[in-house]
Amino acid sequence: MSPEPKTRVRAHLRAVRLAILVLAGALAVIGAVAIVTTITRPHRRTPVYDPPVLAGQQLWGACAGGFYARLGDTIVLTSTGHCTTEGATAYDPDGVTVRGVFGPAARDATCPYPGHECASSDINYLVVAEDRIPWGHLNVVDFGTAGYRVIPPDTQPLACGDIAVGDLVEIDGRNTYRSGTVSVKGQNLHEGDHMYFPCMIASSIRVGVGDSGGAVLVRGVPAGVSSRNFGGFHGFTPLAEGLAQLGLELCATPNCGLVPPTNGP
């Protein structure tokens, strides 16, 4: 073989070795990033009950779960009327097990704003299937990596007037815990939004599809329903007014004042 082909072969081998080294370095960087991500990503440290607490967790489709409440002697879970319709059935991820059936959304009987519907809050509820009620934990909100939040006895849900700019806000829609502060509060009346709410609160939390209906805590107290996306930031309507309009009572004891059914004879 002449010197020239040998030179080309050596150059080719050097290029191959260099490519292998570059690839190995890239894989090492990717591996390091994956390790760091695994180490730094928050992990859940609380058990999942059976049946699970869905207050604060993903409920069904784009709907997140809010708070457990009573409608007479019936256990319900709040969510939002804009992500589903009355009569829709919610299923477990297996697509077979029924979680419950959605009831009506809060609505005023009349609305003074043409082209709009009026309501106290952007809230509806899921009538929870009897075998999916987490008895003993109905006063619990599951905030995933931020842990369970237990609602103390006699807790009253916050109304619009109880919430102030600068207050701490926490949500867990899409099973992702986030916190921020209240940034502004006012009425919701826009041509592009067919719903009118007398009170809409915006926070500094980033949101996306799937947060709707989720539990909102303000200063650690049940306070709202995740309702709107304002340029990527969280908007919620007050809980107290919504519960009152639907005739619901917030669960603030483990069994919400009811006697759980017995499995034996």
C-alpha cells in the first residue's frame, strides 16, 4: 500500500476515535443530567389509600379534584363545570372502574350581562361511587409531593372577601404541586369568556390544561376552584360562594359526619 492510502486510513481511524470520544462524552453528560434530575425531582413520601383520596389529585380527563363535601347524606367531590358536563361518568385510569357521575355546575337563575352565564364560582361536583369513597380521609387533600393536608374540624371555606393580595396560594392540579401568591382580585367579565363571575382571583402560579377544578389552598385553608388561565398564570374562583350555591357542606371530619357502611353482616 502506498504512503498516501495509509495516511488516509490513519486519518479516518483518528476521526472515528474522535467521534466515539465525543459520543461517549455526550452520553456521559446526558447520564449526569438524568441522575441530577432523578435526585432533585420531588418524590412522594405519603401512602396512597385504597380507595385513593382524589381531593387535590387528577380526577378525570382535564378535570382535577377539589374538596370532599356533603350533599345531604351523599359524598361528593368538587371540580369545575367548564371541563365536563352534567351526567358524564368519571372512570379510574383502567377505563372500567367508575369513580362517579358529575352533577350540575353552579349557575345563577338569571344573568344581567347579555351573552353571558352568571355563577358565584366555577364549580361543579362528582357524586362519588360508593366503593370509591375514602372513608376516614374525607377531610384530607392530597397534594402529592407536598403531602396530605388535613382540614381541621369546624374549618370554614374562604370566601372572596377573606382573600387578599399577597396571600400564599397552593395547588396540585395535574398531580404537580406549585405555590405562589395572590396577585390581583376582581370580577370576571370578558367578551371572550361566556361566564361572568363576580369574583376571580389571580395568582403568580403557572398553570396548564388539566389544572381546572383543582383544590386551591390560601394560607393553608380551602379557598377556591382553579378556573382560568390568564397568560399562563392561575385564576381561581372562591370556594365558599360556590359550595353555598350548590348546597354543599365542606368535609372537615374524617367521615364528614356520616356513618360509613359496614362490610360484614
